[in-house]
Amino acid sequence: MRPDKVLSMLGIAAKSGNVASGEFSTEKAVKEGKARLVIVAEDASDNTKKKFRNMTDFYRVPMAVYADKESLGHFVGKEFRASLAVVNEGLARSIEDKIKDTITTE
């Protein structure tokens, strides 16, 4: 597996206390206007993806579907995570750029 810059940056964001992980915390961050980027695992249920897609559209928060639950959880120091929110503007922008780079280079 090649080193994943997106997941590494999520790890950094988590260590600095800038990630809300898990569905409840992610939803809370979005609704309180703190979320700057929401990431939903590729293997999350369609229902979960739809729920966060609708929520992020409504609250105008960028959303990406990226990695699997195990990877997302591992890099933020938790168990499986279907969703997480990055609450720091700068980190969120950097992670979003890396995701776009990854998508265009694959």
C-alpha cells in the first residue's frame, strides 16, 4: 500500500484535536457550523452516504467519499469510522486538495 497523504493529514488533524469522528459527532459538527469538510467511508452504507450528502448540501459543507471505515478509524486513532468532520479550515482545505489530487492521478 502506498503512503496515503490524505489519511496521514487526517491523522495530523486528529492529533491536533481538529477532527470530529463517528456519525453522531460528525452530524453535531455540521449542524453547529464547525465542520469544514466531511469525509464518509467508501464502504459506509448507502443510507449513511445519502444522509451526509443531504446534510452537507443543506449546510454547504464540502463532502468527500474516501477510504474505508477501517482506514479512517485507524488514522484518527479509533475503531472503525464511517464518517468524520475536519473542523479546522486550513487543514480541511489541504485535505480536500489532496483528495482532488488523488482522484485525478488514479
